[in-house]
Amino acid sequence: MQTVRLGRTGLEVSVAGLGCGGHSRLGLAKGRDVHHAADMVRAALDLGITLIDTARAYGTEEAVGLGVKGRRDQAVISTKAGIGRGGELASASQMAGWLDESLTKLATDHVDIFFLHGVTVDQYPHARDVLVPELKRQQAAGKIRFLAVSEQFGGDTGHKMLSQALPDDLFDVVMVGFNLLNPSARDRVFPLTQKHDVGTLIMFAVRETLSHPDQLRKVVAELVERGEVDRSKVDLEHPLRFLRNVSSSTVEAAYRFCRHEPGADVVLTGTGSPEHLAQNVESILGTALPRDTRAKLEAMFGSVDSVSGN
């Protein structure tokens, strides 16, 4: 397993991270039980994955706790708590309570990275002024090692929240959406994370659009119609067929695209299948895409900031 320094945390972590949310949630979303989900965590550790990312909203914290039992020293655990919806935003005491609940489910006395989860640009001032001071108190108490924030990429595909938050330099790690269909983090996020030495976890490297040809054709056609993609530069019927020349699949190419982007530290992958997990890890560990392939992708999608790939 290749490793990377996760920004100023100084943590040396695997370049592939186990994402315990998404459409699978370690198999729980597909009807599997918590013991299967815990086995997925163990399978990840066996593959050399050290970064395990979960959240109270995913329902997988208990599985992570079970999966790392006896192997806690092998895992860097990140978990997350949302800060509310609309005008009903979490108080400092609520956030402290949610952290304690997560620690209980994870069966640990501390979490390595604690995220304010899916923060929108409108919510960010509350996160900064009310919740971050509480998290710093929890950090001083030894319950959190490093503070982090994740964006709501599905509704903030242009990274407005992170563009506002990163200059404040309050967070050691961020979770950011980035993929070959929407590489806008390259210009709007990674220069800031590199400037402040902030670690990055990459989400949405592969989602529904890059996994299903029909969905890909639909999304690309919409991008062409909106003028975000030049019609002369794309095959509407087979938009990414050219990737077959350099990879075994679109999914493999998509993981390699993210892995070798300057500023991208850990690429998250989530599944409920041990075999699928091993395949995804192999893809993440693959070599960088050839320069001409990257240039073609940039020419096609370099101006896109309106889709997440979900």
C-alpha cells in the first residue's frame, strides 16, 4: 500500500481510504448486517488501508468499532456530524453530545479526525463561530486529534463553502468532491489546501455517472447543452471510450485520475464487497494516466463545475 502525509496532521496514511457511506454503507444499504460491515473494515485493514471514514449519519460507526477491535492502532478513524438543516443549526452542547455518541459506537476514547459534515456556505459562519470553539475544547480534552470539515458537494459543486473556509485556516483536513467530470477543485480548493498544508480526502471519485454508461451519456449531453462542454470535443454516444486505450475500465481510469492529482491525498472508495474493494484499491494504486489522456480530459471537462457525478 502506498502512503501519504496527510497535510499538517503529520499522519502517514494509505492513499486509499475506506468510505463507509455512499450507496453501499459497507453493505448495510444492500441488506447486509453489521457483522458483514465489520468484516469489510477488517478486509480493508488487511489490504493495508489505514484511513477509515464514517459518520453518525451513515449508520456504520458501530461496524467500524467492531472491525478495528484489537487493531485500533492500525486505523486512522475519521467520523462526522452534520450541523443541521436550514435555520435549525446544532448548538455547541449538541455537537459535544454527538461526539460522545460516536465515540461510544466506535468503542474508542478518541477519534483521529472529526468533521463538521456537509457544511453549506450559508451554514459556515455558524460552524466557524459556534461549533469550532467547542471542537477545540473537545480536542483539548483528548477526544479529537484533528479538526475537519466536509462540503456538501451535491449542492455545492463549485466549492463555495471550502473557498470561504480554507482562508480562515481552522481545519487540519477537508473532504472535497473531485472527479474527472468536475475537476474544479483543482483551481478552487487544492491551491488553498496546499498553501495552508491541509490534508484532503477525496470523495465522489467514482459515483453513479462514471459507473453507468447510460447515465454518463445523459450527463454529458446536458453539459453540452448548457455550454460547459464543447460539442466538437466529445463523442456523445461514447464520451469516455478513449480511456479503454489506457485502462481496463472507466472506473479504473477515474480512480487513477484522482490519485495522481497534486493536492489530492486520500481517495475514498466504498463498497460492501471484499472483491470489489480489492479491485478499487488496485485501481487507486495504478500509475498516473498518460499526459495526452489527461490533456484530453482537461479539454473536455476542465470548465465543468455544475455536476457531482452522482
